Amino acid sequence: MTRLKQDDVYNIASTLKEYNEKLVQMTGCSLREIAAHAVSKRVREDYAEKLKVAVIPMTCGQGIIEGFVESVASIISYLGFNVVITKSRDAGGVAEAIQNGSEILLMADDDQFVAINVKTGKVSDNGEATGKGYVAGLVHMCSGLQDKKVLVIGAGPVGTGAALALIRYGAEVSIYDIDLSASQRLSEELIQRGYAVTIEIELDSSLARHCILVDACPRERFIMLRHISEDTFIAAPGIPLGVEETGVMQLSNRLLHDPLQIGVATMIFDVCEDRLE
């Protein structure tokens, strides 16, 4: 997964209310509603309050990003779950969480960020969950995606999750990755599942032909003002943001982007048992 920096997460906890209000303004849905929609689940608030969730600091690889576990915990708490950050780290943190009766564990290293339901064995990977969550938000921003052309930029885990979700919502999906073989691998994977997508070879012309974009790559400022019209909608889970500054100003409420919120919310709902309200 793309490694976040401290600056990406430092103010998440203090701005969640404002962020949620902005999300409702853009999509008509709260963070909770987008996550539930992404995984087709509804979770009763009284169930969430009783569910014990542990966020475990991990020191392997390049180590802990300052503020990361606190930000993850703040998002989960904002959604109404009973969450703690373990005092111990790594394997000790896992042991502590289990001993304290936590049913869901979240942990991240340099390669993977997962949520695990220890009761059911359900595992949610942040990459796939983020892709699904952003597409759920995009559905509401665009008043549906049936038969609409959508370009997915990046064929990694987030792009894969997004492409699968887009297909389920009836979109016509095109894929671009700077590594053509990555686009081909994803296309073959989707064909094996019975889905067909278009592989794009040249980025600039692809951007010119698509108004709905999912930016799931780590490249910065490649979506220029000339690529943006009044019909452009962008879901941008990629870090850093791929839209240049003047383009961000032009998009206003048609750009969905955050460092953690939608992905974490979708992960926690994904591993919950389905409890209808």
C-alpha cells in the first residue's frame, strides 16, 4: 500500500465532523452510509457500541507513522464503535487485543493494512475496501453509474477493488496503468470472473475521453485543468492527489478525496456481521 506521511493524517481526528458534513454535501450520504452501501450491510448502532475493536501499532518495516493508529481509531470511534489502541505493539498487541476480548483487529505494515474479525474469520484489505468505498461515493455523486464510462487509473489493489465495484454498478470500465502488464493482469482477472473491460494505452487521450475518473495511483498532479469540464467527477483514493491545484478549485463538490476515512470505514463495515437496523 502507499505509505502515508504524518502530514496526511495529523488532523483527521479533529476534522471528522467537518469532513462528514462535506461528504453529505457532495454525495448526499454520511461516511457511515457510504461504507454500509459499499459492502451492502447495515449495522445497528447499539451493536456497534458493544463491538470491541482494537487498533494495533506495528513497528515492522519502516515503523509507525506518527498519528496513524490514533487517526484510524478516531474514524472507527466516530462511526460509533467501541475502539481501543493496544498498549503493546506487533505480536504483543495482537495478544493483548485477544485477551481483552476484542472481536475486530486492525493493523498495518508497509505492505498491507487489514481488518480481521476473529470470530468469523473475515478479513478486509484496505486496498480493495478503499476501492469499493470510493465507488460507492461516486455512485451517489453521479446519480448512478449504469452504462456510464469510467476510467480507472492504476491497476493495483485499490484500482482492482474499484473496477470490480464499478462493474457491479453497471459502469463501462476502462483501465490505465503506466505498467501495461498490470492493466493486462487486471483485465485477465476480470475476464476470468466473467467481466470485460477496456485497456487504455495512452493516458492523456484517455483523460480527454472520460468525464468520470477513479484516480487509484500514486502519481501527483497529472490530471490537469484541460482534462476537467463541468461534467467531470473524480474519486481519488490515491495518495498524493493526482489533480493539480487549479483543477481542484474547478471541481469543487465533484472531487472525492481523503487519506484514510472512506477506506477505514469500509473495512470496519466489511468485517462486521450484517445487523439490520
